[in-house]
Amino acid sequence: MMRFFSQLMKLPLTTVAYSLEMFAKTMQELQRISNQGVDAMIRGVAHTLGAASSDESARSGAPQMFVTDYATADSAVTTNHDKEVTQMKDQDLSGENKLKLVRYKVLFVKRDYEVAFPEKEELVSYDTGGAEWAGLKVAHFMGRLSKTKRPERWRDTESPYPPGASGEYIDSIPKQDEKYIKVYFEVLQRWDREEAEYDKQQIEVLRQIAKRL
């Protein structure tokens, strides 16, 4: 570098000025190229780290709905970069001292005859499991078939369901098709149960006895 400047001093002044100007432009161009290379490298590292993080999340697994013979959770699925994310529903029916407001519907999922029967709500005041409660709803549904109107989709004159049926109400569901009956349900709210009236009466009686003693 010192030799370069010593050689410049031997040249005419205009030549020296021009040489210094070209030298400055050259250094600026080198700096620009260097900055671009650093930016590209940083972007590459960030992309690699982001992909690794996504893969790690996929390996750990997103929460998934539980599905039983009678209770299907009707998972709400959204797609983000071709990855499925499943949202959990509240299906906890446990607790003897809890009052649960449950929304549910009976589903029939046989191909070409899929239907969701009218939605209902019910207060559950006892301790139970989701599958057991859903099984009870299936039993109630089967016991009321003769009072349940056949869905419009089942009234196809060329291919009615059940086969050969023509009435307004469901007479029966073939035994081999009972496996297609599912129950979707969700606990909307829960509360602590109030004390029973007789408990309050007993407490009042004990208070009266205590006063007399």
C-alpha cells in the first residue's frame, strides 16, 4: 500500500487525483459486494433455522382430538404450509359436583348417506366419561327411531335408505350399519352445583338444636 502511494507521488497532479478517485470507487464497490454476500448468508441461515424449527414442531405433534366408537370429535382442521393443526374441544364430563352444559348431535357417516341429525343441548349433572355418555346418546337415538323423521337424503326413490324404506319415519337401521352412528359433542360451560335443598334443611335443623342446647 505504501509503495502504491509512493508511485502516485511521482505522477502529475491530475493523474494522481484521477487515480485516487478510481481507487475510492473500487473500494466502495468491494464494500457493496461484501455487504450483499453477508446479507445473503444471513438470509440463508435464517431460512435453515426456520425450517428446522418447523420440522421439530411437526415431530413433537400437535394436540389431536380423541375418537372412540361412539364419540367423534369433529376436528377443526386448518392448513398452514401443508401441515394440519387440530384444535381440541372440551369433552371432559367428569366431576360429581360439576354441572356441564353439553351441545351434541348424532351423525350417520355411511358413504352416500351421510347426515347430521338436529343439534341438541343437555345439562349433565353426574360424573361420567365421554365415550360412555356418547354411547348412551346412541342408545337413546336407536330407541326413538320410530319417532325420528327420515332425512331428505334417505328418501331417494331410486336408492332409498334403509333399503326398501318409504315411510316418513325411520323404522330401523340395519345391524351392520350401526357402526356408522357417531356422536359429536362439546362441553360449552361448567358450573359448581348448588347445595341440595335437603342439605340446607338439615343444616338449619342442626342450628336450631344447637341454639336449644
